Amino acid sequence: MTRYFDEELLELNKKILQMSAEVEESIGKSIKALRELNKAMAQEVIHYDDTIDRMDLEIEEKCLSLIALYQPAAADLRFIVMCMKIATDLERIADLSVDIAQRVLEMADQPLLKPLIDIPKLATLAQNMVKDAINSFVNKDTELAKAVILRDNEADELRNLVQSELINDYMSKDPTTAPRGVALLLVARHLERICDHATNIAENVIYMVKALQVRHHPESLK
């Protein structure tokens, strides 16, 4: 029984890694589509979302089945439950990539309101946080997970900077810029939310490895 259970856990781990790779690709394409205002690439991101949704459902079913069949405890139970939560965060990251792609379709046929400076910085941060969060899961690296969590404030600051500039320097001075400004505001918000979900994954990795709950307890990261 133990051998079969271990094989099932390895299969679950493999499914998480496959989904992670697909989600990373989705983020990368959405951000490249944004930088290039590439409508075809944006459409690719949107069309592929159903595949990622199916992966999320498969992982959830696998986790529930393992709990029901084997009644795991301690570290094994934490691993299974955290896999289910991580898959949910990955699916939501993919949804946010779709949201960015949809904003690209809105912006592609009109001139940009302003050069993209802080938004690409936020996009790079989001990509790196997701990549590091996934790597922390793969390697059970709690120090890397902590580093991801500590970068979340930087994402908030960049989002606030974009928001302040668009509203104060453009939209409030010239209301006709509002539609283009809102699209960029939403992109910044989507990217910041991707960072939030990367943070969730990192928090779940720490709980999975150390049984330590750091969500809402930043002092425990010291």
C-alpha cells in the first residue's frame, strides 16, 4: 500500500510541475503580447486557458481521491492539501494572464497613452516571483519562498506608482485619455494580483515543508 501511495504522490507532484510550466508560458506570452501589442499572441493566451482549467480540475480530483483512499496524515496530508491550493493559485494566475491578453486586444489598435516603463518592471517582477515560487516548491526551498513573500511589497509599490502617474498626470488633466488609462491601470492591477498569488504559493510551500503558518504573520519570516 505504501509503495502505491508513494507512486501516487510522485504522479501528483508531476501534475503540479506540468501545470506550473504551462502557467509560466501563459504569463510569458501575455507579457510579450503586452510589450509588442501583439493581438495574435494575446489570442493564444486566451484560447489556451481551457487547458489550464482542466489541469486544475484534474489535480483537485487527484488530491481528493488520495485523501479518501489513503487517509494520509502529517507531512503527506500537508503536501496533498498544499498541492490543491497551489493548483488553485496557478489557475488564477493563468486567468490573470488572460485578463492581460484581453487588455492587449483593447489597446492594440490605438496609440499607447504613455511609454511603458514601470509596467514592464512590474511584469518582470511578476514573472520572477512566479518562477521562484514554483522553484521553491520543486526544491522544498523555504528560504527562496521567504524571498518571494518579501518581494510582494515591491509589487504593491510599483502598482501604486503606475496608478498615481496615470490618474494624476494623464486622466485627471485630460478626461479623453480615460479609456486608454483605465486599460493600463487594469494591466498593473492584474500583474500585482499575479504577484499576490505567487506569494500565496510561497506561503503554502513554507507550510508544506515546515508546518509553519506565515500568512498574516510576517514576524515569522525573520
